[in-house]
Amino acid sequence: MITINEHYNKLQASYLFSDIAKRVARYQEENPDKTIIKLGIGDVTKPLPPACIDAFHQAVDEMASDEGFRGYGPEQGYEFLREAIAISDFRARGAEISSAEIFVSDGAKCDTGNFQELFGPDIVIAIPDPVYPVYLDTNVMAGRTGSFADGRYKGVVYLESTRENNFVPALPSQPVDLIYLCFPNNPTGSTISKEALRSWVEYARHNKALILFDAAYEAFIKDDSLPKTIYEIEGAEEVAVEFRSFSKSGGFTGTRCAYTVVPKSCIAYTAAGTPQALHGLWNRRHCTKFNGVSYPVQRAAEALYSAAGKEQSQHLVDYYMKNAELIRTSMSDLGFTCVGGDNSPYIWIEGQMDSWQFFDLLLDKAGVVCTPGAGFGKCGEGYIRLSAFNSFDNVSLAMARIKEALA
Ligand code: PLP
């Protein structure tokens, strides 16, 4: 008899986006003349930078000739891209990361979801609340949690991000083995200081734990005193893996390219307590289950590191950050407490009401779609997330409508 992995049955069906879609459809039916402005999802709206498009075209042309054609590439990614990443994203920040420690992939979603495969079934995991749901769900699938009750999975240590701690969780009061951190944060838009990140690195070193650091929104950091990579913190290379993505900084959500950094000195332990390098384990996993990102896509990603590409991707980020600033100031002017939007594309807004009530209010009164915070975890209740990924005209119109409706 074929049996299933029953851990899947513990997963909570995510009604979040289908509920949003249903409410939006109903509103549209009742208000056929009203245009709806979507500030809910985290998908980019601007096209790929011209430098990427040129590199993409050129690489496709190469594939059309006998000399230029490429079949399977290295699973870890082509050296031209890995070297560009190591130089610009790490060594330029004083972080000694080599190209051999970089694994190119088709997304930070897959990598943040898959990395937990390297660890034992009984480890204690610490997961932020609210959270990007992939970290939690993939551990549920792997059987590292108990059942779901009262908004939480048993056996998980939740790292609460609340107004009281400025949306940067405190160190756990009990020992944990695997820690997920995401800064700039999705959904709260909060950032972490070097001092606070250092305390996490020290915690991990002291407790033989590992940090999975999701830096998918690193490009949106404007304040240069904030860490752009965890490897700016001394000793992090022994206790942290970092995930990055070209999705938001380069407009690659549909093109798909990202990477994961696994330093060669980063270790975990066998049950007997023998240290083992994660680099070799992840390399084995990556080569067994993944066959590389396509050559044209990697050339397009490499182009983001050219002088023109850097300028164009900065332009993209600046465009969205202008939206973020407008959202943050408009909502603050209306008396709402907001975080994020200054070094991140998300604005987390406290509504003084139920998340879904706030959602309905913005939809019914202003025709604006947000994401209810409760969809990201128990601590998200009472909040909504607004995303800066839309056109400036749409964001301006959305803010004018909200002002008119709520002022
Ligand atoms: N990590 C976080 C925190 C995200 O918000 C997202 C996408 O929204 C991802 C990872 C996924 O990125 P990718 O498009 O590279 O899969």
C-alpha cells in the first residue's frame, strides 16, 4: 500500500491569497467602474534593466551557433557569475567569500525551503513570527513540528517580532539549533543593526547552532551602517548560510535567478558530535537534485554587476523606494504607526483593528488591496502589509484614495 507523508496533513491550508482574491472579486462585481489598486503582493512591476536584456539576447544568440551552444552547465553556476557575486556583493563589503562558496539557483524560495534537508529530524527550530511562510511549512513537511493548535505548531520556538522589540526578535530563552532570520524583513520591513546581528552570531557560536539568513531584500538597504550581509559580522562564516535573490533588485521574479552562500568553514555536527562542513553536504544535495540555471539567465544576472547594470538596478530599487516613502509618510500622516519602507519595500502598518477588518476597510472605502498581517503568523494580527511594488502613479492614487476615505 502506498502511504503518504502524513506530516503534509499538518499543514494549514493557506487561505490567505485565495481569500484576498475572493474579496477582491466580490468588490469588483459590486463596483464594476472602480479600478482596484493592488499593493498586496510582493511581485515587481518594472521590466528587466536594459543591460540584462542585452546580455540575455546575446546569450540566446550564442546558443544558436555550434561554437556558442551550451548544454548542461555546472550545477553550482558558471564561474563568471559566481566570481562577479563574490567580488561585488561580499569582498566589496569586507566579507571574505570566494566564488567556490556560492551556489547559483533558480530562487531563494527553493533554497530557503530546501536547506533544512541537511539537518537531523529532531533539531529544535526557531522561526520568526510573523514570517515568510516557506521556512515554517518546509519544516512541517519534514516532520520537525507537532500538530497545529491555536495558531501555532507544537515544538517550534517562535521568535516574536512585535512593536515592543521594534520587530527584531530577542534571542531565544531556550536552546535552539536552527535559526531563521530575514532582514530587511518580509513582511514587517524591519532591519537589524550590526550589534543585534552580532548577538545572534554569538548565540549561534556559543550554542553550536546555525543561522539561515535570508537577505533577499538586501538591495533596499539605504542606511550604510546596517549590515548588508551577515558575513560583515566576525565569525559568521562558521555559523551562517546566506540566501540572496535577483528577484526584487533586478526584476527577476519571472526570470528566476538567486544564490546561496555556504562558507567552507560553516559546520554542523553528526549525532556523535563530530563537526562536518555544510559546504560539501549542500554541494551533494544541489548536484543530486538540481541541474543548474540556464546560461542566458546567468548571463543576464551577470550583467547586473556591470557598471551599467549596477546603475540600472539601483534605479529600479530607487523607483520602488520612492513608492515606499510615499506609502509610509501618507499612512503615518493619517495617524497609523508604520515600520519599514525606509530600508525595505514593505510597510507594516498597525491598524488598531483586526487585520481583515483593516483589509476590508481599505478595499471597500479606497479600492486598495493590502495583505492582512494575520496571514503571516499570530503576531501579524492587527497589522497589514503594503508593498511598494507598483507604479508610482498607482501608489499616489492609492494614497490619495485612502486619505480621502479615512481622513
Ligand atoms: N525570501 C523572502 C523573504 C521573500 O519575500 C521571497 C519572495 O517574495 C523570497 C525569499 C523568494 O525569492 P525568489 O523569487 O528568489 O524565489
